[in-house]
Amino acid sequence: MTEIPVDPSALYISHGGGPLPVLGDEAHTEMVEHLKAIAARIRKPAAVVVVSAHWEAPVATITHGATPPLIYDYYGFPQPAYDIQYPAPGSPALAEVVYSKLTTYGIEAKLDDARGFDHGLYVPLLLMYPAADIPCIQLSLVKSLDAHEHIRIGEALAALAGENVLLLGSGFSFHNMRAFATPDTPELQSRNEAFEAWLIETCSSQTLDESARAERLVAWDNAPFARYCHPREEHLLPLHVCYGATRRPCKTYLEMSIMKKRASFYFW
């Protein structure tokens, strides 16, 4: 499945390794090309809500500032990584809408006037929309990392798509930091591929009803080699939020190599 839908309501992406995608790293070439193609294909959103793997809070927390600063939440990279600029405006009004939707749904939430944008937002959006002219807000993960709770967070945001707001889940379908630094072997590659196949089937299968699909996502760590691919689940959970907002099979998906690992994007 490769055709990019014109008007997705939610998109889960694998955002790569820190700032490397915008620094010209060759191991991110496919990812960069796909993000640019997506931006050229889909209807330009009026605003973007980003659920980033790089922000966890005790409760679902939303950036509320009008001009959020950038957070260079990585270390050990060359100076250009810390010179990146992405002056996209915030949207206090949209943040308040998201807050209202979450609390009305029974999800504890908080507005944060001081928090800036982390690289889970500005790295992919710099590639997709370099003009930085689309209002953005970030929504945190909840520190419990409970899969069902993150599906419920998505359910609370289901109506946003009708307002031309793109829900962007910014994570990585494979996120084992030690494995990135370990020489690949056929066995390790097969683990990566087995989990990717399970995730693609779970998200795209037309034969699964939504109860079964949700059950698979909640029990994601029963998937083949799940804890090898995700020793910690924070880079997978933005996908749960995207799924919860739609409660249907994805419209399409894209497969690619990132940092010599198989990874994927999903469009709902």
C-alpha cells in the first residue's frame, strides 16, 4: 500500500534519529523523501497537533504558548543541530479546544504556557513545511505509558479532522537504541521485520473488527519480538493516539529503511 491519501485525519511517522534527518544524513534519505512527498500530496492543514514520543507528563499536557521556543533535546551532535530554527506559531485557542475535548472525555489534562517544541515536532515539520507558517501545538504522552489510555486520548480528539487539523503521531516504529549501534545480523533483521509485519497487519487489515484491532494494540507487547523492537514503548504510543482518533484500519502505509532498520508510516 503506497498511495498517499489527499486528506488524512491522522498520520503516524517514524521520525528518525534526533536531528539527523535535517542534517543530510544518508541513512535517513528514504524518510526525508517520503515526508516531502507527503507534504506535496496532502491538503495543507490549518493546524497540526503533534503527539511526540519525546514528551511525557503526569497527565496529558498541551503547549499553550503563542510562540513556543525550540527544545534541543539531544546531545553529542555537531553545532548545526543546535542552530536549527523552526519559528512556527503556537495556537492557544486550539490548545484550549484540545484541553476541553480531553477533559470532557474524562481524561485529566493540563495547559502549559512555558513548554516549547521538541525535535519530535520540528524535525519532521521542517522537512514537510519549511516555511513554518502552520500553527502547531504539542500534546504529551502520559507517563504511565498505558496503551489503552493513549487510545482513549485519541478517541477524545476524533472530531479534530473535520476542522482540517492534522493529528501527527511522531515516533518510530522501531526504537531500540542499542540495536542501532549493534552490527546487524540476519537474525536481528528478522526480528525487526517480524514486528513490522505484525504492525502493518494490525493497522491495515480489513478483516479485523475494531475491537480485535484495539485489543492487539493494547497488548502490543505480545507481538513478535515486541520488546526487542521497543524496549520502552514511548515511540510506539503516538500510533495508539492516531488509531484512537479514527478507530478504523489505516488508509495506507509506507515502508522504508531508516538507520538500516525497517520502519513505517501510517495514514488514517
